[in-house]
Amino acid sequence: MKKREFRKILIANRGEIACRIIWTCKEMGIKTVAVHSTADKDALHVRYADEAICIGAPPSAQSYLNIPSIISAAEITNVDAIHPGYGFLAESERFARVCEDCNIKFIGPRPEVIGMMGDKVEARRTMKAAGVPILPGSPEPIENADEAIALAREIGFPVIIKAAAGGGGRGMRIVRQAEDLATNLELAQTEALAAFKNGSVYIERYIERPRHIEIQVLADEYGNVIHLGERECSIQRRHQKLLEEAPSPVITKEQREKMGAVAVLACQEIGYSSAGTFEFLLDEDGSFYFMEMNTRIQVEHPVTEMVTLADIVRNQIRIAEGEELGFEQKDVLIVGHSIECRVNAEDPEKFTPSPGRITAFNIPGGPGVRVDTAVYPGYVVPPFYDSMIAKLIVHARTRELAIARMKRALEMMVVEGIKTTIPLHLKIMNDERFQAGDFSTKFMEEFVYQTDIGQAAN
């Protein structure tokens, strides 16, 4: 297989992930090109990159999702490859194929693999054929209410309706009794069509109190695959992750090896290459089931990097250049414990967006503290994109020390001019159930504010 050496990479993204990719490219001696909307002309990724090109107006459809503009920028600047980051076009089969047709290397898996895993129904079929445990559910998209009711009665209530092309909780409905199924099916199909331009949905058995566990994998173009352990992602609100940690406080060494082996085998079966993540639901009895695969880098990749010392972005780039992994599963070590808090520009009680100018910004330092961010004092948080403004990551020898370190770091992080979720994260850190590792994806629904959140930050 022909090896490539990248001289210049275009980053088809914005914010902290664009900066994160630039950091690694600088260390590798690779020049970078930033693309940006008019709203991001003063963004840090624009300042850090070697070159920058404006690709359109603030709405994503006119800029960061505008494939012709991004490809034009890539051709004008004569780049060798495009890194999509996460979100936007990162899991677009069409974008990956256009890059391929234009002789620009897409830093990610092959287009057909993206398409296969992007369709949740097809992904379930593929994983089942590869021997990966899946929840009982529909092998094909559900067409009508009668079909849905018959299947739900067969697998047992409660069931969950999910968008075949979706994620993030959109097009998703939990149904506990047959008489509610028809209405919820129609609502899910409508939501899915509006969000993903694809109204197909499927049904599977619903687990009441699962944990959300994911396995990070790296696979090269020669069939070599390893995993970097698991991440605990159960602290969520409306299926959106709030914080993540590695390793999980409940996963045993045996479970890690079993889940990791399943993920590795699945990668080999589908011919996967690049970084990727298998997401599983862990039942209270220890059983785990495939939920989806993300064919890109994850927001929460830093916690894995902190406990393994791996640079996942560097590995993505090396794999795309045609290099072999260069290490085996036995070489992967997991040391200590890491926690990541997503700091969003949101009201911590109402969860409403809080865009605006940041008047003061101070990031914490000290041992074992990392901050991935693209904001600075005077930066204006635009209302057009995701509300996350920073990721605060800590690493320590034990989970107990990591929680103490995160509390200290949160208390020392200063963001003024807008509201953020820092007070909420402090409440979570101080919660006895969280500290004991006794929680599920229901944690936020069961989270009772015994004191005012604003006071928790003082």
C-alpha cells in the first residue's frame, strides 16, 4: 500500500477541535489551513493555522456544511488531506467520497464504511453478523404502527424508537404501552425527517437503567486493530453527554477485555481504518449491547489520551498517511483516572444558550490539568453553533483524587460575561452517588438540587 506524507492539512471544522488538530499538526511539522465563517473571522483556529480562508456566512449550511466551498478552499491552498474533526461533515459519506474523487485524502475511514455505520439499521445488521451483541429489535426500518405494535409485543415493553440516520436524541421516543406507540412513531418519524432528511426509524428493547460505555479503537489500513480501553459517558442530559471519564468506575478488567475484543473483531470484519468509537449500553446484570459506532474522533477523546498517553489525532494522521499502527494491544497501558467536563455557554439551571462577549477568562493550571478551548477574553460566543466553549480535563492516580482535582480546577476556572455550566459540574462532583460511581444514564433525571446551583460555585 502506497504511503503518503502530508505537507498540508485543511481542517474542516471550528472551535476547540480545530485548535486541537492544529496542535498535533504543528508537532508533526505539517502546515494547516483553517476554514471559517464570517462569524469566526477572529476565532483562535483562524489565528493558529498557517493559512485561513473564509467559506461563507454564519449559518452552518452556508459555511461548515458547504462542501463545494470547503473543496474549493482545499484546492486553492493545495492541501494533501482534510481532517473533519467531529460534527459537521465528519460522518458524511458524501463528503468523504467527494474528497476521494478530488484526490484529497479524507482523514477517516472509507466512504462506504461511514455510510454503513451511519445508517443505524444497517449498522445493527452488520454488527449482528460480526458477532457483536445487539438489543432485540427491528431488522429493517419500521413502516407503520401495526408493524411496530406487533414487534413491540414480541420483544416486550418498554421499547425505544430511534432515527435510523440520527443521533443526539433527535427522532428518539420511549414507549411503555401499546396504545402510545402509533403517536410516538409518527412523532419520531417527523423529527427524524426534519433533523436528518431521512424519516426512517427502528425499534429496539429499552433498558431502564443502563450505563453508557464506549470503546476507543485505532485501526490501520493493513488490518491491524487495537483498543484503548473504555470511557464512561453515562452523565447525560437528553442524550447529550455532560462529562466523561476513563476508565469506567464499574468496568472490570475482564469486561474491558471482552468489550475491547468485540470492538476489535468488528473493526476487522468491516475493514475499518482510522480512529473510531463503539458505543455500548451496559445493563445492570453486566450484559452489554451495541448501540452505534462513531466513525470519527470523539469530543471526549482527551480522557483516553490522558490515561494511555496516546495522541489519537496523531494516530489518525499517521494511519491516513498509510503508516502501520506500530504497536500492539499488549503495549497499551491504562494509568490512573481522567475526567472531562464539557463547559457550555448555557444557563446551568435552564440549559438555555448564553451567547455573548466573554469579558474575563482564566483557565486553571497545576498538576494533571488540561484545557482544550478556543475562547479568550473579549471573544464573542456566536449563537450559530454548539454551545461548548471548553473542555476541562484532569488526570490523577485514582478516581478519588481526580474528582478532587476537578473540583479544584472548576473552582479556579473564571468565565465572565456569559453564563456557563461550571456550577452544574461542581454540583455533580459533590454528589455522593457520583463520587461512589453509583449512577446510570438516568442520573440527571434523578438529580435533585438540594441547594441553589449558584451557591455551589462559591
